[in-house]
Amino acid sequence: EMRAVKEMELLDCVRFVPLCREKGVSESACPAVHSETFLLDMSSLSSLWRMVRIGIGMFFQPLFWRMRAAYRKLVKDQEQKQKEEQKLKLKQGIKYFYAAWAYAGWIRRHRHLLKPGDVIYSYWAHYNLLGIALAKRKGWLPAGVRCISRGHGYDLYEAERGVYFPYRKMSLEMLDGLFPCSEYGAEYMKRRYSVIANRVQAAFLGVWPVGADDEERMRALRPTDKVIRVVSCSSVIPVKRLPLLWKSLAEFSAQLPMGVVLEWHHFGGGEGLSALQAEADAKAAGYPRLKTVWHGQTDNAKLREAYLNTYFHAFINVSESEGLPVSLMEACAAGIPAVATDVGGSGELVRSSGGYLLDKEFEQAAFNQALDAILQGGDTARRTAYNGYQAKFSAERNYTAFYRQNVKL
């Protein structure tokens, strides 16, 4: 997004302000320019004294002490196991309140820089929103300053993801605009918080192209007919269901003609990676036609370079929950057609790019059929994927439109 801001020549009216200083970095290191739009972010706290001051200030806020009573209503009828889980969420709520109070403190200290027509823009709809709400309640936001936020996954579907945001409704009501990254997310928030429905509008994210429109070059990279190459990209966490993906690919490989190999490349790390690798290795002997390549945690530039210099037949995502994954956008921008579960906003991207959607609880036969269809599509499927990206998920088009329409620069 910052690249779009730079290319729109807006750096002289955008100020990116880390809420708290990293070790060795002062606030003066941020662009000290005239600010019509403030981009606020939360970095790790490095000063013990600052943490103490924020904590003490938080303890003097009536809303902090009311939070426990308000939260108890949510767990009154829960079973004991669920109550234990809810206690952990209450601790999470205290953590979020702390971060929100720190956010509000930044606004208080810098309110002299804010003028009518300025915009406070939060990239995530999490504790930042409560921070904005607390600042408004304290009278720290000058009149005429607008507050908007994007929304993605866990920060929209907090109930489904097991996340607790204190005073959620109050925080959302303080916003002038909420912009989920998918139509699905926008409709979800309109239904769940009808009081702000007229201030909710989908705003797609976007990625930059990597040269995948060079079809002649990509044909030269195509492997032999004896190799089918697929790719996935995600953290190795339960919601991504990578063991299910491995099993689905293994079963698909078992029905391939003799001599044909299915090569699965996975980009992404996480605490579950070692266990997943061990499970795959233990079962590998039963599926000799499946070859797995683990790339681990990969820098985004290197990931996109790999997409450009490797012919992948398909990108696959079997998550049980999503916002609108950037990983899918990057695959389509590289001309890689997708097979994905129809969860969150994934369908909006996959449909527009000619890919294939699976039910959340899909059967193996459906998986095989979808991947077969992608393989049969060949270069036509790649072209459709790239055209779908260009039409709806171009970073230049989407971010330019967002700033002009919503930030009103």
C-alpha cells in the first residue's frame, strides 16, 4: 500500500507513525512531513517506564473495571471447560485494552497536529478501534477528524476465531467508515453490527504484478508431462489444514498414470511445520508419486520470484476460514490458477480468476475433479487467472481508488 502512496505522490501528506518506539529508533525517524492523513501502527513497547505509565493510566479508566462485569454475561451459561477458555479470552481482553489505551495516549499527545479534514486510518480493525473510541470519549480528537479502518480476517470474525475485543460495538460506532477486504466480510459486519451498516463498504486489497503476462517465457518454463507441480503458501497453523491438503494431494497422486509425479511446493513456516514434515515423511512410502518440497518461511520478494521463475500448474488453499487471502492474489498475479475452499472472501477472487471452489468439508472426488479441471485448462487457465487479478486485485487500481474515495486526498 505504501508503494501506491509513493506512486500517487502523496508522501508529503501521509505520516506513518509507530505508536511506540523500537529500541534505538525515535519518533523523529518517521517522515516529519505535513500530515493530512495519519497511518497509525503499534510496535513493541521497549520502555519499562512507558509500560508502567500506560498500565497505571488504564487502571484509572472506569471502562476497564466494567469490562469484567460485561464479559461475565458472555460466559454465564458456559460449561466449565468453556469457562476456562473464556478466562483466557478475558486476559486477552485486558491485553487489548492496554494496547488501546496506549493508542489513545498517542492521539492525546499528538492532538495538536490534527486538523479538521485529517484522517486517522487503521489498517487492522482490532485494539486500534477501541483506542480511537477512548480518545473520542476523552475529547482528545479535534472536531472534523475522520476515523476509518480496514478489516481482514480475525479482526472481523472475532467470534469465529476465538478472539475477544472489549467494547466492540462501541468501538465500531465511533468509526466514520469500516472497509473489509471482501464483500463477504462487508456483509458479515453489516449483519452483525447493523447500527454501522451504512458505514461499511468492501475495499479490495491488491498486489503488484511480477511479469507473469509473458506467456512465451512461462511456456518455456513448463515442466514435462511427467511432472505436475502445485504450490501452497501459508503459515503452518490449524486453520490452514495443511495435513488435510497433504492427504488430498497424496490421494490425488495415487490415481495418476504410471511415471507421472505430483510435486507439491509449500512456502511458509510456523510451529506446526516440523510435525507436518514428520507426518508426511512417515506416510511418504505409501504414496511414491507425491514429492513434497518444503521451502519454509520465505521472504515475500523471493516467494514472488519463485512464482515467476517456476511453472506451477495450480495454487491450492484448503483453509477452514479466511478473509480474502493475499496469497491467492499473488498466485493469480503470477498466472497460477487456484483451487480453494469457499470460505470468507476466497470465492470472490477464485470466481473472478476462473479457478475452482471446494466446499469447506469437501470430498476427495471433488478435490480430484477441481485439480483435473485446472490441469486440463493449461495456458488458458493461466491467462484467465492473470486477467482476473488485473480486473479486480491490481494494487495500483485498488489502492488509488481507496485513497481518493475514502481518505479523500
